[in-house]
Amino acid sequence: MNLKEAAITVRENAYVPYSNFKVGAALRTAGGTIHVGCNVENVAYPEGTCAEAGAIAAMVAAGERELAAIYVIADSPTPVSPCGGCRQKLAEFGKGDTRVTMATTAGAEETMTLAELLPGAFNADHMAGR
């Protein structure tokens, strides 16, 4: 299964009784393993989890730490972009040239690098000397 197929498949498992906005994410690690995540809502809205965060958590739980690529899909009019918090999470485990493909269920896709999505990302270098 490739990233697109994995993201499409996991999107169907999203728990979205409040927004009805299903998002699926599939990432590939540097070692080639695919991990998936879907958004999970909660009646206390800020307590939900984004699809990208779920995929990252699965990657970390499996003992991996390096993100090589990610595919994110939703039923939206334009390719769905990771939120600001997820961009920072992706930057924690990816590199500036890591490819992020954003897609719609209708087939539109846009690919950017993490550096393009989050220019000037906060990273461990900012904490040097601590």
C-alpha cells in the first residue's frame, strides 16, 4: 500500500460526530514503514486530535523518529493543509525538504516541503546553550 491509499483508507476511521470533516494522514519513515492517523474529535473541541498528530504518535510508539514523507487527505474544496500545530509537529521529525502532499477526495493534490509550509520553524538550535 502507498501513502495515498493508506491515507484514504484510514480517513474512513475518523471519529468526527461534530464537524463531520474526516481527515486521513499516512507518513513514511526514513526506514520505509508507513504509519497512519485520522482525526478524533471530542465534545470539548480543543481536546481533539489531528490526523497528522495521530500518525506521528503511531510512528513514535513504533520506535521510529524520522519522517520522510506524509500524505494528508480530506473532503475539502482545495487540498487540506496541516494546521499550525501539526506543521510544528511535522518539523520536529522531518527535515526542511520533507515532502508534504495535501489532497482532496476529488483528486486534487498539492505538494510542498516542510520548509515551505513552516518557514523559520522553531527547532532545537534555538535552545542552544541551555
